[in-house]
Amino acid sequence: MTDMNASSAVSTSQFGLLMEYFKKNPNRDIRHPEIVDWATTEYARRTGKVFRDPDRGIRSLHQSGFLQKIAKGVYRYQFPLLIPGRHESAPTAVSCYATHAD
């Protein structure tokens, strides 16, 4: 038996923690030291463990398209997510709650 349930394990994953910070700070340029300092402190507070390589997680979020790289060491989570090549008024996501005509 574990002392953590599945939802708290997800919220304290290193990758999830980085995503949480950027989602709570959308449409804002965030400097690398700001996110690294917060993530390492918050991860230690939540888990009692050391966040070993937040740089890799940030880079991965950028490479996957979740973050925009504004300048060296400056990232932004754009909400709503704008997909390059699409008109800004076009929808960028499909709702999983779409209704169907009966």
C-alpha cells in the first residue's frame, strides 16, 4: 500500500509541476531562473526530494510545442494555444464535450 494516491503522484511529477507553473502564469514571459527556482523549491516541499534537472523538462516542453521560446532563457505558455499557420479566429482545440444531434 502506498501513502500517495494517483492524483497526488501526478501533481508532484517533475514534468507536471513545470506544466502547472506555466498554466498558472499564461501569456507571460517567464525567465529561466524564475521557473527553476520555483520548481526546485516546490518539488522539495511536496516530495522531500531534489528536482535534479528542471532544464531538461523546460526544454522538453518547448520542443513538444507547449512553450514558446521568446529569447534565450525566456519562455511563454500562450493561452489559448495558437497554432502557426492557422487563422487566429479558427478554433485550436476540439471540445471533448461536444454534443451530437440525436
